[in-house]
Amino acid sequence: MNSASGLEMSTIDIRNEQMFPKLAPNEIDRLRRFGKVRHYAPGEPLFVTGNVAPGMYVLIKGSVRVTRRDPLGHSAPIVEQGPGDFVAEVGQLSGQPAFVDVHAIDDVEALLIPPENLRALMIEEPELGERIMHALILRRVALIEAGTGGPVLIGAENSPDVIRLQGFLARNAYPHQLLDPAQDQDAAKLVEQYAPNPSDLPLAVCPKGTILKNPNETELARALGMVPIDERDRTYDVAVVGAGPAGLSTAVYAASEGLSVIVFDARAFGGQAGASARIENYLGFPAGISGQALTGRAYVQAQKFGARVMIPSEVVRLDPTETPLGLHLTDGRRVKAATVVVATGARYRRLGVPNLSDFEGRGVWYWASPIEARLCRDEEIVLVGAGNSAGQAGVFLRSFAKKIWMLVRGPSLAESMSQYLIDRIKAIDNIEVLTHTEIVALYGSREKQLERVRWRNNVTGEETEKPIRHVFCFIGAEPATGWLRDSGIALDGKNFVLTGSDVPSDARPSNNGSGRPLPLETSVRGVFASGDVRSGSVKRVGAAIGEGAVVGAELHVARADGAAESSGDAQKDSGTGSVGAMGMRLNPHCTPERAHQEATAAPSGGVVPAYSAAGPDRGR
Ligand SMILES: Cc1cc2nc3c(=O)[nH]c(=O)nc-3n(C[C@H](O)[C@H](O)[C@H](O)COP(=O)(O)OP(=O)(O)OC[C@H]3O[C@@H](n4cnc5c(N)ncnc54)[C@H](O)[C@@H]3O)c2cc1C
């Protein structure tokens, strides 16, 4: 029997069976071909918190103790595991650092399955793979709930930088703890020693002992080993820029077809969808699903098929003249790929108030997660916007805020919000919708936070000022295409990427047999676009995911028509360990002819002008 302590009992009680399933001897035998048998003496470590874990262990003989240990030196046992148990959590699919210590209690014989073979196991042994995957995901959830194995942030709960770092870790499903030095002695001592100036806070104490003073997200990610080490000379079949629904969908479809895929995201997986408290119109989830839960599954799924996901990694430039195509990252690295998929979606639009930036992260929010919501408990707040994203935020925040003033620039919500959300907002008694209304001024101190908000009714001219410390803005989004500036990729008048038949004939044409770009191909050969970033796309999760699948099919056509070859000899160039450079190990059932038919029959961006005309927030 497994015993467990140190984690939330409720979680353990309900999920213990699924979290710690035992494998029968014949099942272990089926797994032997994926690993190598290793022996450990009593006391020897199998996992060390903060060190890259070697893979998943299946215990054959003997038992191990799993212990949580935080960087401040506190430790507590989590569970003891014995023959038939497996030791891992979901990070071992992609070679992430361990969140726990694991030591042999007695002489241990274990099958060590390295990350690449663990992914192969998931695919080649689907029934066992499903059980194991389910357990690995539940273990990560339990680690997040208990804050086990990640960094300890030291700072005040309502400090803007604490909220920034907590948001980053939470959105990446990374376990962490927060200690307030005003309430915790250990934290207070560390502050005394390492943070003499208030600007040094928050401290981030990492599992391997590194202490960072008010780090940015990239510094923190690096210290935690979140971004996997890349193989410098490798050329990928597909580089996907953006890990929102469109990018993750492309990654799943392309990687599952055997292409080698690398995915970059500047901040976190999930994109805008990650901000959605409840997506109710995505097919198959009648009770709704949070954007984080939906895209979290996709993130794991993409890795299961072997996609390499680099987060946080921002792409700053695409050079189409390089062969193969070259992507340049903020940290100076350059990644080569035979094809590129632009899935950078859209970025939130900002209010036109002069001193707005003084209050961003200090009372002006573009995200309504539990982290921001807890700050406005029992307060009056302002919510700006009239699209579905604003509606969802209102429904979520109403349980925290005393009153929500919902400011709508137009005459009604009906212009841009789905009826089910309008009905829900109407039924909530602590939301008051003010139409024809805009914020005209924000007041507060730059160092501290927002204190008062003034708004105006544009019809009557009447102005109102209220003591309000939190403003949530959901006023649509603009395409994230600045990084394509010098790439030669044709954009529309609002800077969305043109694809397929929308690409003007004078722009550099693709030559894929038809003489025109494929439906989701841009004006640059071998470069595709999908999701919200694409001109004419329907700005919805379902559409973004569907486009990811369409791009997956079009990549086959690009290959068949020689785009890959023109972008360099990917096979020759692919270096060590390439899963499937273009043309290798593709789905044998998906012939170029079939892929071409499927791809060209897929709806092009140009067929839905009714949605695109209203901008990104329309109809969410
Ligand atoms: C609050 C909210 C609620 C919503 N609710 C719903 C809903 O209920 N139903 C629905 O259908 N739709 C909803 N939407 C819309 C839906 O989320 C979007 O249509 C969808 O997320 C678009 O997916 P995408 O992958 O195209 O782009 P995005 O989701 O915008 O993802 C793009 C990703 O690219 C990354 N990126 C950008 N630039 C770079 C770069 N240079 N380098 C690396 N990475 C980069 C970003 O960090 C981001 O993660 C909602 C949107 C919001 C904001």
C-alpha cells in the first residue's frame, strides 16, 4: 500500500488509485524493451530535486522513498513505492528537472525508461500508456496544489512583481510556494540577508539553491532549467512560433505524423485561451473547460508525440533568405527549420489613458486568474469590454468582487457578446453594465497602486469618479506580428498575416504546383500561418485548433512539392536524434496526393469575412 503525507489529503484520498496505479508483472515485462535495468543500493538517490530527471523508473524489486524538499531546507515524506509502482511525473516526458527527491530504501532493481522511450511507450502501448499518462498528470496537479519542488517566492502577496512571477509559474503549470516575510520567520531572515533594498524583492529561491533578486521571467526560467537544452546543429522539419491553441494543435498534428517539431512561446502555453476561466463553446465539453486545462492537455499531448516545447523563448525575427529558414530568438540563438508556422495570435489591446503604464500590474490587469481575483475580494472593481472575454471575466470575478462596474463603449453588449453570456451577466446582481461609457482618467501613486478611476458617459457627458483599485481590461486584441517586420511576409491593413488566395499576386508567390500559396501558406514559401494571427480567421479556440490540423496536412504538400528541399536539405542537415526530418517516417496513409486534396479542400481564411470584419474579440 502506498502511504502519503505532506500533500493535500483530499486530493490523495480521491485520486490515490489513479495517481499510484500498480503494474502487474506481465505489464512490466511489456515495458522492458523501452528501458534498461538499473540497481541502487540503500540510500542511493534516483531523483534529486532540481536536477534533470533521467526518466521514469518502474520498480521491479525493493522500495523507494519519495520526499518533498523545499529550497529553505524543509523536507517531508510524500510516499513510499515498491514493486509494480512507477516513479515519475509528467515533466519526465520532456526531460525536465525533478520536483522531488527519491532514495532507495533497500536494494532496488528498477527499469529506467528515458524520456524519448517514455514517449514511444505512450504511443506503442496505448492502454498502459493511457494509465501511466493519467497518473503522471495527476501527480503534477498534486505537486502544484502542494507547491512542491519548485521555487519559493519571498515577498508580499499583493506585490506587483510577486503577482507577475506567480502568474508566469501558474500559467506554465509549475509548482511553487509563496512566503510573506511579514508572516514567516525563515523568509524574513532571507530578506534580511539577501534583499537589503525593497527593489530586491521578491526573492526567488530555486531548488538548487540559487537566489534571484526580483528576476524577470527568463532569468527565473533559466535558473529552474525550464527551457530544455537545444541541439544546436539540428534542423527541424517544422518550427511553430506560439503555443496557443493554434500552435499546440499544429504541433500535435505534425509531431504525430512523425515530423520533428519545435515550438516556441514567449510566455506560457495556452495563449489567450489560457486567460479564459471557462470555455463553453468548445466541442465536447458540455460543462465547459478552463482554457488552462484544455491547453495544458494539448501541451502534454504535443510532448507525448515528441514536439520540443521551448518556453519562455521569444522569436524576434524570421529570415526567409536563410536556407533552411532561420528563426532568431531574443537571447541570440538561431534555430533552423524547413518550414515555419506563424501562430503568434494576438496581444491584448490597451486603454487610451495617458498614464496607463503607471498602473499596469499595479491595478490594471489583462488577465483574470485566481491570482488577480483574490486581490479584489470584497472591493468594487471596473471591467472594461463587451466581448465574450469580458463576459467570462465578469462571470468569474463576480464571486470575488463586491461590485463590478462593467464599462461598455457601445450601446449594448449584444453588439459583440454571445447571448448565453449576456443572459448570465443580466442574472448577476453585483454586475452593473454602463453603456456608452469609457474610462477617462486613472489616479494613484506610481510606486504604489491605482486608487481612483474616472469614467464618462459619451452620450450625456456625465463623469463619475470612484475609489477603485482594480481595472480589468478585455477590449480585444491586435495581431502579434511585429517580429515579422523584415520577413517579407504580406500582412493586411491591420497587420494580420495574409494566406492562400488572399496573398496579393505581386507578393512573392509560393510555387506548390498550383502556382499559388496553399490555403494557410503565406507569401513566403514554406511559411504558414494559423489561428488569430491570420487575416480572416475566426477568432475562436475551435477555429485555431482546426487551422492547426489544416496546416498539419499542408506541411505534407509543402514537402511533396519540394518546399522543404528548397529550404535546405533537412534530412541531411538534421543532425543527431532527428525524429523525422521532412520526408522521413511520415504517416504512410497520408500520401502527398491525399494531403494536397485535403489541404486544398480545407476552408481558406477568406471564406469568413463576417467574423473578421468585427476584429479579434468578435464572437468569442
Ligand atoms: C479572456 C479570453 C477568453 C476567451 N474565451 C473564448 C471562448 O470561450 N471560446 C472561444 O472559442 N474563444 C475564446 N477566446 C479566444 C481564443 O482564446 C483565441 O481565439 C485563441 O486563443 C487563439 O489562439 P491562437 O493560438 O491563434 O493565438 P493565441 O491564443 O493568441 O496564442 C499565441 C501565442 O503566441 C505567443 N507569441 C506571440 N508572439 C510570440 C513571439 N514573437 N515568439 C514566441 N511566442 C510568441 C504568445 O505568448 C501566445 O501564447 C478567448 C480569449 C480571451 C482573451
